[in-house]
Amino acid sequence: MSRLRHQLERFSAAEEFLDFFQVPYAQAVVNVNRLHILKRFNQYLARGPDLEGLDEPTQWQTCQELLARAYGDFVRSTPAAEKVFKVFQDADGQRVGLDSLRASLPSRRQRG
């Protein structure tokens, strides 16, 4: 996968990945979920088939399918529900109130 990998390493924006793999997308979805989509794509790649043993067209197609799946996750769901990042995993669906956050600030604890 070295040629494909080298090409992907040059990308920095979610749109570059989506365009390269010809995944249709709504800019509004990407604007809100770009990091979540890329993180989920990376998770799918890590759990997916070994791409190194595949020919280049099959590698591209596999990546295209996994990226489309990652994008679709956030069309149908929310970052909080998908829990891609640790902050959402730790929250476990609980809401944290503003008063609770304020009370946890170091300056508040020192005075209180």
C-alpha cells in the first residue's frame, strides 16, 4: 500500500480524503464532524482487512468503502452517540452542568 499510503499522508483536510475516494458529502456534515469522520475511518482501517496484501485498486476500493461508512455514521448519528473520542466515552451519556464545571475550577476551590 506504499503508493496509496504516501498519497494519503499528504492530505490534511477531511475534504481531501472524501474527494480522493470520491465519497459524496454534505459540507455541513463535514464542518461539524470532520475529526470524528477521520478518526472513525482510522478505526475502521485498523480493524479492517490487511491492505498490504491487496493490489492497489482493491486497496483504494476498500478505503473508499470504509471512508464512506465512517462518513455515513455521522450522517445518521451524532458525535456524542458514536463516542469516537475519549471525552465522549468518559461522559457515558451524562450531561455536565455549567455550575458543576464552574465549581471544579481551581480558582473557585481555593476561595471556597
